[in-house]
Amino acid sequence: MKLRETLTLPLSAAAAAAMYADPEYTAIRRSTLGATRAEPSLEGDPAGAFTVRTELSMPTDRVPDMVRPFVGSSVTIHEKQSWSAPEADGGRTGTTTLEVAGTPAGLTGSLRLLPGGESSSRVEIDGDLVAKVPLLGPRLEKAAVPYVSTVLRAEERSARTYVESRAD
């Protein structure tokens, strides 16, 4: 099932890239999402091309009821964001994957980091949410889209908290 989101971040594109690579941002996301664990790893440097992998452990108390039998009381999510080196205007392209450990569900997508000035940028996410479960897959995908969108939108809150923590 197609999933499209546009996130507005209170940072320049260059600062947003640095934020994604910062372990402090991962800690803020853990708190925002109510995750019990969030462990990042970084390959490359945000001044150029880089990849951030994050393993999140999250409770499933907010997932739709029809999904819960497939995931139990918590899930481990393997997230990967790979970003290109910056373009002349500071924008970037990238890819993202989210894999829910132990389930046939995941998200793959493309990313665009678009500059909006010295203190703003946007991230456009264009993805495919897939639940490979015979007969139930499309229903599970439809039920999961609002939950996944909520998780993605939490990045906006996390980014604001990140900026506020830097202002101190």
C-alpha cells in the first residue's frame, strides 16, 4: 500500500542531515515514540553520503487490534536511512527501509530532503507498506498505515525537541 508523508523540520537541510546522524537525536526519538530501546549506528559522514541504521524496540499498545496477534506486546524495528551527498542547494535524496522483526511486514521508500531556508527543510517520503500475509495482507496494510504515519510524523516533534535542546 502506498504511503506518502511530508515532514516539516525546523532546521536547514544541512542541519537536518547532521541531526539524523546524531545519536542524541535517536535518544530524543526513543522518548518521543515511547520506545524502550533505540540503538543507532552510522556509516559515512553527514557532510557527504551517509547511512544511519537504528534498531527500535517499541510497545504495540497503539497498533490496530487486528495487527496485534501478529506482533505481540512489543516489536523490534530495523530502520535504515541512506542519504546521498548534498546537492548544490543542500538538498539530498535517499532511501529508507523499516523491517518489523519476526513479521512479514515492512516499508521501503524514497526520501527527498528539500531545503527551505536557514531554519527549515522538508522531508518527502514516498513508500510502499507491505504485509506479506496470505488473504489478510491488504487489510493489515490498510490498518497499519495510520500507525506508521504517526511514527513518521513523530520526527517533526523529535526535530523540534532536538532544536530546543541545542538552544540551551
